[in-house]
Amino acid sequence: MPADLQSQFGVFGRPSRLYQSFLSFGRVNTIALDRYKIAPNFSRALAQANIDVIDKAELGAVQTAGNVICGFTAGRQTYGAKQFIDASQSGELAAASGVAMMQGLEALGFPDSALSIGLVFDLYGVDIEQLKRVESELIARFFNPQDEAAQRWLTVASGNHPEKRQYLLQSLLDYYRRPKVMYQATPDSADVRSLAFSILVHGYLGYEYDLKSSGFLFDRANIAILDDRLSFNALLFYANSATARQLSRNGAKPTEEMQEVAQKIATLFEKMGVERVEIMEELYIRNAGQIANPIDELSATLMAAGGIPAETALGTFGYHLDDRGGIEGLDQQVDDSAWRLLDFGQMPIFNYGFRHTLPREKQNLAVLSPASGFGGLGTTAGRIVEFNVSVGEGLAIAIAQAIATNRSLQTITESEVRQAMGYSPDVYGYRTQSFGAISSLERRFRGIDYERNYLEQAQAYLDQLNYTEAARTVSRALTLNPRNAHAYYLRGVIQAESGDRTQAQADFEQAIALYQGQGDTSAASKAQGTLDTLWN
């Protein structure tokens, strides 16, 4: 949470009840999750709820009938259901059923690009204080011109570029020129703030500190401090969209080249005194495509504006639009001034629902993963498990309602789900200072004016007499621009047609005031005429 909200909502906000249950299975103290603790408890919870798990079954043919999925084969079995949730990294079931998919970061205009891929490894026989001492010694060595080995590592990591060498050195010191050693925000976690280990790894192995040219990046690490080991999330690999998709569909197994790099790093840490290094068997694939036509896209623009309206939201989430490793193609086309305005340090705090998980093509399918319907930079936040689990809580209720009432999942509204949750979720999304920069960037790279697009969709729904969808869509336009006169006018028409004359009058009066303030007397007269007609 941002500092100004921590006193009210805590450092980690208010996770959904479903996610809190998940954390309790893992006996999480503050932030670090131990897979050895959570695996048996989670399996036990599934068994107690009579939930069957079919493990390691490769998806086969998918049976559909028009806009409905009937079933699919996996292994030698065929499975049928009334509703389906695709939680795969790349939306495998959705793609196989005929749902249109975006490749890579096509949502931002870069179909061949993908976010870098992570590989976690665990260190045994070393504690965080020992690592801090090693880091401090490394920082001192890099500033010692007499240390030939350290200077050689620095030269290699910088690619022998003087400016990059200076950048790497500057990363080692804070504002007051003190060594920037790792920081512990909680007893069970640490964040590496300098590039000391990065310089060592790249320099020692003979690779420049550059994701594209080296194929990997040993980045600043997030470290989970567990009872018997330290879990490092620092190693990133370059991948384009095709590679990310292929790896995702092959069980997210590291390639031989990835394993070779990881093993070299493991050997280096063992030479530094670490007793044993265990490399994970599964990659962290952050992005491998997504559905192209969601019912209600959740873009970074909408996130930065505060998300969906509070009265319909199922909860609030906050996360940096983190592009660790970079988005290939983006930095070459955005100048430095635009990047400063964008400011990835400005964390969107946004209200969410579940309808961005629904592809338009299939009425009984939801895609709940990084492959959900995110717009632009939104996919970088959509990869976070906590967020998807919290969305899943609302989605599960929506699916239960769809089955119980024999309705299409696409007709279930967030307001209905919110009423059925059994508790009132904390909702506190708001517009961040980076909204202007994010909306401008997404409009530039996608060619979409979200505000105008929402109004056009609302008018189309209104023409179809679909007042529920028209109201939902026009509310998005007002989230982006609370002073959009035409949005108030449209909402007034929608409210009038829906029978809510009091709210309609308020919206028409707001539209008239805004039109007059903008000097648009013609539009103001039209709105006044519509209001007069309402009361005659």
C-alpha cells in the first residue's frame, strides 16, 4: 500500500477472504510463502471440499456448440461441465475453443514481445546477515581500483561502456553516498537494492548486464527468508512471445540453455560459501498472450484512474506496472521525458471486478490468469497471483449464480456478485498522479481513445435497449473523465429509460452545467430539452 493509506488499510492492504485462506494454508507470517508448507495443507483443503484434481493432463480436443463449450479431452478422458475456467498461463482452453487471442504484448502494440521469464533458486546453509556482509564487501571491492578481479567483473558487466560502468557504480550507493545494502521490510523478506550481486554474476560468468544481448539478467533480487533457506527471485531470461507461449504450453520447464546459466550461478554462490543451491523445476512465465475480446477490458488506463466504480467493485488491488527486464520495442519509442512522466514508482490502486475474465466468444468460459483481458500495460499487473485469486472469489460466485439461474455467465453483473459475497469488501481505488502519462502512452501505442470508445459502446448498448450494459460502460468513461458532459447526458438518458427519473434529472443537470462551462450552448440546450421532456 502507498504510505498515505497504510495507517488505514495496513502495509499489504486488505486481501480477499479467499486469498487470506490460501495464506493460512501456508502458515505465512508476513510475506514469505514456503511451498513445502502450503502444498500438503492446500491438497488437504481441496480433498475436504471434495474437489477432484486431475494432474499433468495434456489438453486435447475441445467440444463446442456455437458460443458454448461442452467439454474437452485430457489424456484418455473426456470432461464436461456447465461452466469452465481457464487458469492456464497462456489461455490454452480459450485458444483451443476458438477464442481470439492476442500474442505477446499485442495489447500494447508489441505482438512479438513478452515480459522476461523468471527462474527462482533456493540457497541453503546461509542466512541473510551473511549475504549482507558479502554484499558490503563486494561494494567496497568495486570502488577499489587496486582490486583487479572486481574491476574486471565491472568492465565485463558494463560491456566496457564507460557510461554504463558509471551507472552500475552509482547503483551501489544511496543518496548520501553510503553503500546501498539490501533492505528488510519484514522479518521474512529482503529486497536487494544495489547491483553488486548482478555485477559479480555477469562479470564472473563473462556476460554484459543486458537482457537481450546476454539472454539473461541477474536482477536485483526479492528474497524470501524461510525457516531453512533463502529463496531468490532474481534470475530473468529473455523471451519473445513465441518462446513464452511455447514454454508455457510445455509445462514451463527451463530449456537446457537456461539450466546451464542457472547452474553456473549456483556454482558461483557455492564458491561464495553457500552450502547448497536448489534450482526450481518450473519457470515463472509472466506473460504468454491473452484473450483479445473481453467483455470488460481492464487496461492500465482504467487502473490508473482507480478502476471500476466503487459501488460495483469486488475489492481493491495495488501493484506497480512492473516491466522488469523491459518491454522490447517500447523503450526505443518513448523518450526520456515520457518515461519520467510515466514513473513506474507510482503504483495504481484500483477497484476490480471479474468481467475482464470473460471472452465475448464463449458464454460459459472465464479466463482467470495473466491471459485475462488486460489492456496495454495492465497485463504487467495482471500476472500477480494474489490479484487473480481475489478476482476468482467473485468469479466463483458469478458462476454459481449463472448455474443456479440458468443464465449466461456474461449476463451476471458485478453488483449481483457483490451483494452475494456475504461481506462488504474494502474498496478504495483512486486516480494516481501517473494517470495522464499512462493514458497517453496507451492511446499512442494502441491507437485507442478509451474515453471516446466507452461512450461509443454505451451509445451502441443504448440503441439495443441494453440499459445495464450501457450504464456499466458509460460509468467507465466517467471514471476516466469525471467532467465529461456527454457521459452525464448519456447516463441521464439511460436512467430515464430505466425508470430512475431522480437520477436522470441529476445527470442531465450535471451535463447542462458542464456544457455551459465549456461554452457548448447547443449541447446544453439539447440536454435541457431532454430534461424538460422527462418531466412533461
